[in-house]
Amino acid sequence: ALLAPTPAAVAAEPDLLPVLPALRGLLPGLRRGQVVSVDGVGALATALVAGVSADGGWCAAVGTPDLGVLAAVAMGVDQQRLLLVDEPGERWPEVVATLLGAVDLVLLRPPMAPSAVQVRRLMAHARRHGAVLVTTSPWEGAQERLQVASSLWTGLSDGYGHLRGRRVQVVVRGKGPPRGAWLWLPGPDGRVGPADLVPVEEAG
């Protein structure tokens, strides 16, 4: 199938930052020095931060004042290893460049569309320092692009009940054919996990 997940790596490569176990069928890890674009500031971007910080890495979130810290912690983010710069101002490229030299992963929502020069400079900083830049908007030259192709909240029945979990299809585009997998993002316990769908003919 076009969107069949790839097998998880047996052992992480030295130049890969870790991802959560549920994501390893899509990404064996985040390659140091690369740029990854993700659909918006949400559970998918937070999951990437969780994988790195939970393994002892340092992360920073820039321009994301609406990042839900409690939900992020439930997902596995170590808040003691997360730096928050909610309002970086007009000098946001300098802020991001400095952080790329100090932490392992920077999650960025640019306050405005970056220029071609800013894009090249920040990508060069990421390569030079071996950090990963995760952007929440399209980024020219991003090596990996992650998006939520389909989403379904569970827990409601005929308009009643409580939202318990969100089942999503995540698609990764980069080198090679697109890869996809169904995940709980988050699951009923707030964490990320596999959410393989049962075919209709087998559901009974």
C-alpha cells in the first residue's frame, strides 16, 4: 500500500534524536540538522517534543503561547527540559538561531512568513549545531513533512458523553514514497499510541 508504515529501527542511529515508540513506524528518529514541517501547533508537534525531552534532550518552543503544557506533560513532555519563548518579537530569527545552538530541538511558529534569506540561515544553523528545527507552517526545503490526513474524536454518542481520545492518520512525506499510520493523538490516557483500524468485515 502507498501509505504502509516502515519497520521501526532496531537501534537508533547516533545522529538521530528519538521519537515516541508509537511514531517509530513512521520515523526511526529525527535526523540532527534537519528541518521538519508539521501541521500547526497541536498534538503532532507536541509528540515530537515529547520524544526528545523524555529521552533527556532539551527543547524550546518559540511563538507558541497556546501550547497546552498540561496536555504536553500528559503526552510525555518533560517540562523541566522545555524552554518557552511565547513572544519572540521582530527579532525571532535571532532568537531561533541562538536556541538552535543551545538545545536539541526547536519548535517554531513564525510570527510572519520567513524570507528566503531567513530560511537559509536558520537551516544552516540547524546543520551546524546538529539541532532539529520543527516548524508549524510550510517551510521551503524541509526534509520531512508531517500532516494529519484524517481525524476522529471518540467518546461522544448521539451528542452526549465526553471526548476521550483522538484517532488520526499521520502521513510523512520526505525521501521515498509517503508513509502513513493511524495513531491515538492523544489516546484516552493522554498519551500517543498506535490506533490501527479494524477492517469493517472483521469488526463483528
